Amino acid sequence: MAPPRRVAVIGAGAAGLATLKALLDAGCEAVAYEKGDRPGGLWARDNSSGLSPAYASLHLNTSKGRTEFADFPMPAAWPDYPSADHIAGYLSDYAGRFGLAPHIQFRSAVARVEHGQAWTVTTESGDTERYDAVVVANGHNWDPRLPDPMYPGTFDGVQMHAHDYRTADVFQGKRVLVVGMGNSAMDIAVDASYTARGPVLLSARHGVHIVPKYLFGRPSDATGGALAALPWRLRQRVAETMLRLAVGTPQSYGLPAPAGGLFQNHPTISDTILHRLTHGEVAARPGIGHLGGDRVVFTDGTADPVDLIVWATGYRVSIPFLSPRWLGPDPERLPLYKRVFHLAEPSLAFVGLMQSTGAALPVVEAQAKLAAAYLSGSYALPPADEQRRAVARALRAAVRRWGENARPHMRIDFDQYVADLPREIAAGRSRLARGARPFTPKETVV
């Protein structure tokens, strides 16, 4: 009998833990490399990796029923929208429940992943190990993205990225501008509105749909999930009508109109931002025109004095341990079969390199099971040309829905995707039964 396949997993956040569990369940010998000192990745605020963007007031913006792992439900007594600390504890408990910690090398940052006859993983401390396959699960919300190019002019005050925000004490007595319209921007603007001097300014060039956490007495994503069987454009019309009846439009609160329809750009989930806007504690502003020393000038010609700018402008996709040979010129545009398998070498797999319309945990759990099925030899991929055609079809559909400039390679529809991957595993097993070749390591690593 052949020895079990040895697989390296890079990261021990939600994606890495789900992958590690799936590989062990499938009979693989798996090792996870984690830069920090505990499981949980970006959710663990006190993780020694220093990469976590979690702030004290952070809570899920998807409900627990739509966020939990299928293999490990969240406690029934928890609120519908648990805190970041709840989720960090949940991931730690997940690792404990399934005996994952002995398979994780903590404080082991990966410096290089290289491929020859086998995969070689080298840590920053110089340790090297060989594996039959590698699964990249290092997350993509840890490398801050600032406006590029930066706005013209100079600014005399303090600038920080949302990644570095922890508590609202930093805003005490300051005139604050938050730039962005995502979930973090809204949370930080609300937090700042209780300690800042004067109204907190919220600036954005493009608007988004703002969805309250509850619609008609239920978590809003559960309401959306009930429409999942409908084509997305019909779902969009129904959901936009429901949202307009429930809270009105962003324009009625002084915010810019959404740049696309609901389900086309990622909505911002917030119960509190509209309340703070209507009370004058947060004030909407258009995009920035230029920086003017102690003030910021906006595109409509107005200007406000500002002491501190928070750039809530998102994150870059960074996979620093892989060469451009594997990533191409831009990791955000990396084509992957089912958003998991590298087209040139499927023993290099990715879990979590996606942008979901819903929660992340069920997605990475499904991806992990697909990767484990292939790497354990119980699932066969379709022929390479069929994989490429499938990737091209998915990209065309994503561009039609989300546009060229919204990471279309990474975009997935949560409900459709989570339903599709178990069907893909079944299809791969059927291919195997018909004689398709399973994953076979080039050189058995022991």
C-alpha cells in the first residue's frame, strides 16, 4: 500500500483549519504552517503574527446560521451576529474538537514554496520539508491597500489604515475622516462618532447598498438565502425592492448612489451607520479631490478641517512565498479551476482565494473538502482543456455580473458555489470510476 500523501497547508486561520481537517479526514499526512502563536488567523486579535485587522467592536456581518461550519455548528445560545472574539474562540474550539493542533507548526512563517520533483517548503528560520502537494490558505485581508496613486497635495495630520485600528480612543477629540464604504469603514465611522470632535466625515467616490442586519425580523442574509433558487437578476430585483421598502436608498441619507445593483457589488451590512447619519454624528462627503495641509478638499469643491484620516480602502492579495511562475503578474487574476486548483499544476491548491457574496467559512469548508478529495486520490479532475474552458466561462459570467474592475476572477456567488462543490466531488468520483487518472505524486515523499 502506498504511504499517505504528505500535504503542506500554509496558514491556520479558518481556511487552513478547514483544510487541515479535511486532509486528515481523507487519510493524508498534513502539516499546517502558521506564522502566529495560535489557531484562528486574522480573527485572533492578540495573535503574535501581527496580521489581524480585528478591532474591539468587530462582529460578523453574516449571521451565525449562514457562517458556521457544517461540521461544527456554532452554539445555539450565541447571538445571531457574534463578535470577533467569539469567532476566534470558535476556531480555537474547532481545532481542539478535531485534534488539529498537533498538526500545526506555530510561529513558522513560510519564506518560500518551490516545486521540483516534489514541493519544498522553507520557513523563515531556514527549516525545509518536502511534500507531495501544497494548499495555500494564507488569507487576503492582511496586506493593507492604500489609494494608488495617493491623492495630490499633502496632509499635516495623522493617517492610518483600517488594518491598524483597534479602539475608538485613538479618535478622542480629533476631527476624523473615514475613507471607504465597506463594512470596516462603517464600523469605524460609527465608533469614532462617539469620541471624535464634531461629526465624523465619511467619504467615498462610489456608493454601495447598505443592508441592515435584520429584515422583517430575520437576519438579512437568511432572507436573501431564501431567494437563492432564483436567477440572480430576479433575486436582485426582489431584494432591492425589499431593501428600499425597509430602509430607503443610500441617497436619502446623503450617501452616493450604489455603483451597481445589489448582488453585483458587495453590500455593506450595518444597523448603526444610518442611525448615526440621521442624527448628524456622521456626515457624508463625496470623494477626495486633494489634500490641503490641515484640511481635505472634496470633489464638489467643499473642504473640511481634518486631524486624522482612516483609509478603509481594502487589502491587496499577497502570497509572498510563491514566485510569479505560479501567480502570474497579479495574484488577484490567478485562474483556478473551481477557485481551488492551479491549472498548470493541480497539486498546488488554494483555499480561500475568493470573494464571496456571503460568508467565508462554508465556502472554505467546501473548498477544503474538494482539495482533500483530489489530493487523497478519491476524486479525478476533468481534462486540462475542460478545466480551462470552465474557468473561462466562469470569468465571462463574473465580468457580466461584477465588471472588469471588481476582482472578477475571484468572485463567487455564495449559495450557488457552496451547492456546486459537493456536486463537483461526485462528478470527480464518477470520472474516477470511468477510468480517469487520480492525483499521483511524481515522487513519493516520506
